[in-house]
Amino acid sequence: MTRLEVKDLSVGFGDVIVQRQISFKVAAGSIFAIMGGSGCGKSTVLKAMIGLLRPSLGSIHVDEEDYWAASDERRAEIGRGFGILFQSGALWNSMTVAENIAFPLKMLTPLDDDAIAALVRVKLLLVGLGSVGESMPADLSGGMRKRAALARALALDPDILFFDEPSAGLDPVTARRLDDLIQELRDGFGTTVVMVSHELPSLLGICDDGIFLDAETKTAIAHGAPRVLRDECTHPAVHAFMNRERMPGDPGGLHGHH
Ligand SMILES: Nc1ncnc2c1ncn2[C@@H]1O[C@H](COP(=O)(O)OP(=O)(O)OP(=O)(O)O)[C@@H](O)[C@H]1O
Ligand SMILES: [Mg+2]
């Protein structure tokens, strides 16, 4: 079953086109990767998918419904099925971790305070942060902050989780734990995951399918599971990106950063 379909999508700012003619389908319950070098437009494509940027051309379908053709109210309603973890992973620093997770529940559900508190505890346990609800975000490690932001993204029991560079800036062990958690959420709840990532271990370890965006041609140059792209894609840019850890003396690869 297709949960999301992107058809001939072009995105940009004003007259500047960032990516054009992007088409792909995300199967329900899959982990789908948006790959590509720095600045190629991954976050911009993701923004169109979560309602933050109106496409210049093309369409995005959520369970066959045309997301951007819908009214603002209807689009917001569809968006309530989305859980989002931004590239900056930002929690609200003036609120405790528990208040951060409670916030979407307070804003968007009729639940009372006791029910919300119970749900917050469940979400924190789910991401392995049972004891930090009363902490302030600034007092947590980077990995814990990402988990707390994930707990917040899970607050409304999303059907689709969108991640922008979930493991960027984390050490490899912490990044691996976050990947395991994402996979567990998919396996346990059938959540569909769309993930922007540069990190080869994440891409190769947990993603079932994906698309590779190119900054030069401003369009997709490969489709498929990251592992298959690594082993079989002959496009030089894709090959270099997917095989960069195999090149001695090159710490970051083609467009390595973060
Ligand atoms: N609000 C904006 N207004 C104008 N241009 C923008 C805006 N946001 C991004 N861009 C430009 O769009 C292009 C794509 O940016 P985007 O952030 O989508 O890339 P990315 O692939 O996510 O990069 P990174 O890997 O560094 O996160 C860049 O050239 C960027 O400068
Ligand atoms: Mg980005």
C-alpha cells in the first residue's frame, strides 16, 4: 500500500528552483530515505511534504488525497497524522521535557491534564527516557535531546514520521541507538518513516527505499534502497556518496559535513 506519493514535484523559493520533477512513492510501513549532498534540497523537499512550503509544481498525495489541493483546514487535519523531527531537533528550552511532549497534546486534543501526564510518561518510556520528564532540555545530552524530540513527535500517535537528519551530530553509538529506536517504532506500530540523512550507517542499516537528489542537475538521479544503490548504482555522484567510507583518507566524502 502506498502511504505517500510525490508526483512531478518542483520546489523552490521565489524564482529559484531547488529541485524539479521529483516523483516517488513511499510504501506504508517502510523507512524511506531522501539522500544527497549538502544543499541539494533535501530539507526543502521535506518541507513541502509536511506543509511548510507550497510546491512550485506537482503534487503530494497522502493516502491518495492531494495534500496541497486540500483546504488549509483539511491540510492541517492531515498533518495531525504527521510526527516531525526537525534538523535542529529543537525542543522548547524554557519548558521541561515533559511540558515539551505535553504541548501538542494540550494544543490539539481535548484530553485533561491527568490523561496528558499519563501519555507523556508512556512516550518517554517508549524512547527510553523514563526518568527525565522534569529535566530542562539544556541539562540533557545530545542523544537524550533527540530522543525527547522524538517523544514529542510521537505525542499524537503519528501514521507518518518525518525526520531531518535524525542522527546528525551524535556519536556513532548514540546514532545507532536512535536508528534502532526508529526501526522499533516502525516494526511495532507500522509507522511509515521518511528520513533525510547523510549518515551511511543509518541509510544502509534501516532504510528500505529512497531517492537520491542531485545539486547539479537539480533533480533525482537515482531511486532505490540505499544498499542496492551502494552496490549497483553506476552514477558517479551516487557511487561516490554511497561508497565514501571505502575511500581511504577521505573523512567526510563528497559533500561531507555535520
Ligand atoms: N528559506 C530559503 N530561502 C531561500 N533559499 C533557501 C531557503 N532555504 C533553503 N534555501 C536554499 O535551497 C537550497 C537547498 O537547501 P536545503 O536546506 O533544502 O538543502 P539540504 O539538502 O537540506 O542541505 P543540508 O544537507 O545542508 O541540510 C540551498 O541552496 C539553500 O541555500
Ligand atoms: Mg537539510
